[in-house]
Amino acid sequence: LECHAGHGLTYDNVGPVAAIPTVAELNIGHFLVGEAIFVGFVEAVRRMRAAMDRAR
């Protein structure tokens, strides 16, 4: 059994969730698609990955 987290995750709140050691996967689709409209998909993913990596 794995713990997955998602729905409503943004650059501002993904860090504390990503820091939970028992969370195996984060689902962040809707926010990234919306953010990609403004900064491009590659940049939106890069920023989110950086926020997640800082927490782990």
C-alpha cells in the first residue's frame, strides 16, 4: 500500500507535502497545466520539481 497526495498542490504548498516521508507520489496535473499557460509547460514543471526537490 502506497500513499499518494494531490489535488490543490501549488508551488506554495507542495514543499510540506513532499517532505512527508510516507508519500510515494504527488499528483499535480491541474495546477501545472494552468501555470503552463503563463510560463510554458517545461518551465512550470521545472519550477514544481525544484520546489519538490527542496523539500526532500
